[in-house]
Amino acid sequence: MRTLLLALCLLALPLAAAPRVVSLAPSLSEIMLDLEAADLLVGVLEGDERPAALAHLPTVGRYGQLEFERLLQLAPDLILIAPGSVPPAQQAQLQRLGIALLVIEPQRLDQLGDAFIRLGERVGRGEQGRRLAAEFRAELDALRQRYQREQPLSVFYQIWHQPLYTIGGEQLIGDALAVCGGRNLFADLPQPAPQVSVEAVLARDPDVILGGSNAELSAWQAWPQLHAVRLSQVWAVPDKGLERPSRQMLGAIEQLCELMAAAR
């Protein structure tokens, strides 16, 4: 009888309100979808690609350009932030207002699995987060084994061409190159996106040059002494998903690996 009364009392208690979440990065919105937590999202940051399942949600600005008043109207309990997605002054203002912030900043692919768990636990999807992390790590290990090389390819990854920007060390994209049997040509530089000179690339002479589009890469044809140019190994990255740290990165990495597998 006592057990029945206790059960009835528990049923009578009000349920804890589900958190109202605003995502300030397309990659974090994708992770929320992967965690089966899209129902908790009440607002998102506009991005180049927006999943159809989130098309109905109001936007609160663009990357680095937060529309503060619109965000506050949504009364969020939790705001998901990626580095650079919110200006420092506005981030400090949100903290002063007492709104919970969760900054997700994986610098290695293994840390991305940890981010799935951390975010899942924060929004009440702990089991989904652990499952997602385990699946991600298993598929990543399979790609590593399939595409490993005895001698890694040196790869210059071009972010922008005028001026010339690349990726430095401790970057997810550099980690993706390693999965595919590559080595970031400028992994020794500490900046996330260092500016480099053509002369520096010539001196290091990469096996492969990757970039956003063939138009951006066309200038390298003026340097036939480069190993990558001589062997026609100057390629556009097949999937922009490399730049969005979420589960979909696995597909983008696999396409990158397939491309690099043809390199000599």
C-alpha cells in the first residue's frame, strides 16, 4: 500500500520543464539532431546549410553577428556556443544575465566524441550521446585502418587564396588529413589559421594541395616545380562538411580519404 501511495505521489509531482536551447553554430544544431534533441531547440544561428528538420526555427543572427534582442525574446535556458560564433562582449553580457552557456570547442576528432557525450548529458540525452560517441569513434578507427600509409603524404590545405591562409596545428581538419594518411604541411604553426607565403609552400613542397574550389587553386599552376602540381595532385575538397564538427564529418572525411588514396 505504501509503495502504491509513493508512486501516486511521484506521478502528481510536476515534470521538470525541458530546457529551451538556442544553438549558435550550424555544427551544434546538427549534433542536437544526432542526439534526437531537435525538439529542445527554440532558435538557431543562420548558416550556409540548414537541415530541413530545423527550417521552422527562428534565427538569431549569423556567425559573429548575434541579434541580441531576438535571442532574448526566445527566453533560452541554455545557449550552445562554438568559438567565434558570438562576439566576446555579447558572450559576457549573456553571462551577466545568468543564461547558461555551453562552449563546445573540439580541437581533435577524439574530442568531438567527448563533445557528443557532454552535450547529450547537458540536454538530457546522455544515453544518445554515449551511443553517438561510440559509433563515431568506431567508424573513425575503421577509416584510419583502411587509409593509413606507411609514408604519410604532406598536404597543404588552403583555406583562402588572397591572401594565402592555411590550417595550423591542433585542428580538426589536420586530424582528418591524418586519418586519410596525410600530414598537415604547417602543423608546426600554433595559430588556428595562419597566413603563409607562396615561398613557404614552395620551400616545403607538398605532395598534395587541397582547397575550396578549382578556381581558388588555379594559381598554383604557375609553380610547376611543386611536386603536387607536377603530379596533378591539386584538388578541390569534395565535401565542405570537414569544416562543421559534427557526426556528418565522417562522410566528409571518407570522401577526402577516397580522393587522397589516388595520390602518388
